[in-house]
Amino acid sequence: MSGVGLAQTPSATQKQKLILTQHLRLLLSLVQMNTVELSEYIEEQLMENPALEEYPDPTAETQKDTLGQSLLNELGPEESSNYTASDEFYSEAYEETAWENRIPNHDSLFEHLNWQLEMTDLSESHKHIASLIIGNINEDGYLEIEFGEIAALLDTDDPSEADKDSMKEIIQLAEKIRTTFDPIGVGSRSLGECLAAQATDLGYERESVLMRVLENHIDDLGRKDYGKICAELDVSTEELMETEAVITSLEPKPGRPYYTKDTARNIVPDFYVYKVGDKLQMQPNRSFPKLRISSYCKKVLADRRGLTKETAEYMREKIEAAQRIVRCIEERETTIRKVMEKIVEEQKEFFDLGTAHIKPLRLKDVADTVGIHESTVSRATSRKYIQCPQGIIELKKLFSRGVRSPGGENVSLEKIKSMIREIVDEEPAQCAFSDEDISRILSMKNLKVARRTVAKYRKILGIPNSSKRLSKEV
């Protein structure tokens, strides 16, 4: 009898692990969706799952009234007397989207990874190595060259020393990208390595059956050689089937979401940030249906009269899937709201005064406060927008690395860019400051910024070099 009990326990544990994995995978997927994508997903699920149904959200109208009133507060008495808060405001906001509110579909994988790299606190030398790794990741998300080839690309007077000193750093940085950057698994060198990174992110231990399959039997699994795997890992067929179900839920091509699709799309804000008196208020865009589990389906399943075994199992699976969707959408909203609250709190001066007042803010700063992984913060902010007093802003723009001044103040790179722009705009007639000149001027303002960094941000700002600026003056 004890043998039977032991045989059943791993199956129950694995089944529970499968449910948790499905929940986490769905949650991470939903967190990455913007408002438009979430709305489309919900509509699809309403059509496909009879256990899901839509019901009116009583908070939606209250939210609209609150936002409408805040807009009235910004209008003068004459304009506000002619203004009626209604659905017209919300529909017209999207129907009359200006060309400047049309954007490329989304960042490429390369751009997304480099943005995350910029937000880290890695040293410049480590960023250089990491940029070489990112530059050699293909469209599917896999690293196309060996670590030794990356080491050979590094500038060094003694290649033998570079091999010894740099290889460890390259391996560590590649692992950091693979396990902490979004999407998880990017920069892997093999399918097994990619899926193992995702499984680790979902909480699987190295000693688990799933990790052992990925490490030693990924090809056997592809050939469906179940007998060999079960024999070598000493597991039951049922346990292996559950493990395979988890593995097939993982993403074999982490770069897939960043494949180029439509050339442009309209911006739909995911959040509204507005002022009420002296305080900032934040409102999510709830332009998608609120869901609940169908009471009819639950009643029919509980009654079971007239149901075949297959029909009852079908309804049970649909209700479980519906419950998972409802819970994950609620958790998504909670997670993204917490992320937004932290961003709004940190960037209050930006909402009051504009881009030049963006404070240094890293993904890690938000992750530590909210209690989630840095890659989840990246997912929560990628391809999402807010409408605020400064216009429609991509959330990613509110993150910035900082440069510490001699006085101990941490100054954002956006502030430095603004200062570079001001220095150039205030150049004396018949004179154009070189990058070295600008670096010295910044130093006089207690900001130590290297000449090459000035050159980098000058180019980002679209400012020509000094000789070209001077020739235009002449």
C-alpha cells in the first residue's frame, strides 16, 4: 500500500505545479499586454470560453466622471459651462488621433534589450561587453556567436590576459541578460538553456524533473522517446506527461513578440495622470470588459444531471480556465497599478515641470519597492503610454540613469541632455562649443560628464557637431 501512496504523491505535486505554471505564464503574458491588446484578448476569451461572461463595471462610470471633472477644473468658467462630460470625450479622443500620436508598432528586440541595459547600474566596461552580447542576438532571441568570439572583440593589449580575465565577465553578463532581462531566456545558446531560464523564473529547482529533462533529455523529448527518459530519470509516464505539458507552455523563441508587424498604430493611453488642485491623480484606462464566471455554467456543473463524463470534464476545464483568467487580470491590474504609483511618486517634478526634471529611476528601484522581478517591471512598462499634462508619454521615457555630482546629487541623463541643449542654444554668436567645451561647462556646473558621453547625447538630441553648427552660422 505504501508503494501506491508514493506513486500518487509526485503526480499530485506535479499537477499542482502545472496549475501554478499556467497561472504564472498567463499573468506574465497579461502584464506585458497594453490596453488595446488586453481588450482584444478578453474579447477572444469571451467568444471561446462559455464559462466567462461580461458584466457592467460600476466603477467605470465613476472613473469617467472623476476624469471629466478634473478636465473641467482645467477649463475656465466660460468653457466649462459649455462642456458636458460624456462618452463623446472618450470616443473622440481615439477617433481624432493626430499623426503625431501614431507610432511604430513597437521597439525591436535589440532596442528593448539596449533600453534595459541603459537602466542597469553596470560599469561602462561591463555595459560595453553586454552591448556586444546584445548585438549578436538574433531575431529569435538566441546568441549567435561563442563567448570566445566576444572576448576577441574586446580591445586589449594582451589577448591571453583578455581570455583569462574577460571570459568570466562575459559568461556572468550573458547569464544576467538571459535570466533578468525581458524576455527571460533571451541570449541563450540553445533551446534547453532558453527553456531552463524560463523554468527557473517560474520557480523550478535545478533538481526538479523538469530541469533534468531540459538539461539532459530535450532531444529525447522532441523525439517522444518517453521510455528512455522515464527509465533514466526514474519517473512515471504520467509525471513525464505533466512535465512535458509545462515545457510546451514555455516560449522556444523569446524574440517572437518583437517580430516586425504593422508599420504603425494609434496610441491609446493605458493610464491618465492629471492634477486635482496640487495633487497628482492616476486613473487606469478601463476600456475593456470586466469579467466574471458564468453562474449558469457553475450551476449546471454542480447539478451534473444529464451530463456525460466528457461534457462534465469539458465544463470543469473551462471554469478552471475562466477562474484563472479572472484572477490573472486582477493581479495584472494590481501589479501595474503599483508600478505606476511608484513611477508617479518618483517623477512628480516631471508631471509638474516637464522633461528636464525627470529624476534618475531604474527598473530595479521600482522592482524593489513593488516586490517583483526587474523583468516584470520591464514587461509592465513596455509599449504602454500615459496621458498627462505633458501630453502622451511612453512609460519607458520616465526611466533614466543618473550621474552623481561632486555634491552627492544624483542627476538624470534627461536633465543632462536638457543642459546640453541649453548650452548649445546659448552659444555666443560666431562660436560653437566643441564636445570638450560642453564637458568643461558641465564640470563647472558640478557635473562630471566625459566628452564621449556629451557626443553621444548630442547625437541623440540631433545636434550637429561644432564645425557643422559653425558653418551654418557663417
